[in-house]
Amino acid sequence: MSTSSIRLDIEEACAFITFDRPQALNAIDSAGAHAFRDAIARIAATPQIRAVMLRGAGRAFMAGGDVGAIRAAPQAIGPALIDPLHAALSALARLPVPVLACVHGAVAGAGLSILLAADLAIAADDSRFTLAYARIGASPDASATWHLPRIVGLRKAMELALLCESLDARQALQLSIVNRVVPAAELQTQAAALLRQLAQGPTDALGRTKALLRASLSRSLEGQLDAERAAFLAGVDTQDFREGLDAFLEKRPPVFNGR
């Protein structure tokens, strides 16, 4: 699946969504937002996919929204760009498989918002991160104000959003904005290895774990305990659970199939 600005590749159990406007540092426009939403819908409808990677073509992950297009038709930005992008990110959070962001170069504005929405993130050591919205007189969108305080805390989120200061990869790692930083020359190799590790895991259990963690901050302790019980029991009859128990008792590595 390919459009002028988004490419979806499915290789065995892995899906790769590539933001593919390198001439514009992958700045997302209306067509890209709609294609991103459609790519996630296709992934959700493809049961054999067990892990997803988000990445950018060319010199950057994503430099934000397409400011030129926004300036040309600011009143249309809601239905044309924000609505499909928000629908995409809502669907991304609901995917029952892990989502890994693989980033390099500029990770700004909507690019940072999308990174924050992934479950895990690996970054090249040349990455630069900035929320950037205030620089064009805008407030953040694409889930940044939901994810950022949960990841870095409210005070630091205020600093990053209000001052628009840039972070390097080391600082992003310290703030848990990314999970790993690797040399730029090794990014694709190490990201692919991490994605394979996720895809070869017990993806049904990983999906339930992802859902539990994402819902935890909106529940009481008792509500979360109930949800944990229900999720655990939902996995008892899966092939992966039986394989995990057998492998543990037989002292061998498990071989999961995602079912």
C-alpha cells in the first residue's frame, strides 16, 4: 500500500508505516493524515501482523505539520488534517500489538506527538526533538498533551510545550521520551532486531499488557486489579500461555505464535 506521502509494507508478521515526503522532511498534510489512518485500519484488519514500526524516509522522522498547506487554508485544518490524524492515533492506541517508533533527524511538532503515541521508541543519536507548536502560535494536537505529561510529568511537559526548547537524543532518553539511543549508522539494524523480538513474542499477552498500562491512569487500584484479573484469565486458554508454561518447566526458550 502506497500513497504520495505514506507507505505501508507488510513483511511476514511485521508492518512498516513509512512517512514518505522526504523533500518536506515528512511534514504531514491532509493526504498523509488520511493515508496514515487508512494504513492503521488495514493493519487492524490483518490478523497475522504481530508488531508495527513507524519510521520516516530521508533525513528526518517528521518535521511536524505541513505549515504551507495549513497557512493556505487554516479554517479547513480541522476536518482536513486534525480529524483523520486523531482518528489514526486513537486506532494506533487500540492496536492489540506493540508499536515501535524508529526516529532520526528532526522529530518536531506532530512528529513528536506521533512518537509519543507509540508504545516504544528507538532513536538515532543525531535526533532532535521539539514540540514546536508555540513557535507558530498554535497549541499542540495529535495527542501530545495527553501523552507528554504521562511520560515526563506535568512540570516538564509545561516546559517543553511552553518554551519549545529542543532536546538532543541523550536528553530525550533521560526523560523517557525514547527507550533507546543508538548510533545513526546502526538505527535500522537495531530497530529491525527489536521489532523482530516483539513480533516473536506472545503478542496476545503483549496486547493485553499494552491495554492494561494505557488504561491504568484512569482507573482506581481496585478497578485495575479487576482488569488485570480479567486480562490474565483471558489468556489462560491461549496457545502462547501453554507454550510459555511448558518452556519454563522444560527449561527451553519458548516459541510463541501469537495465539
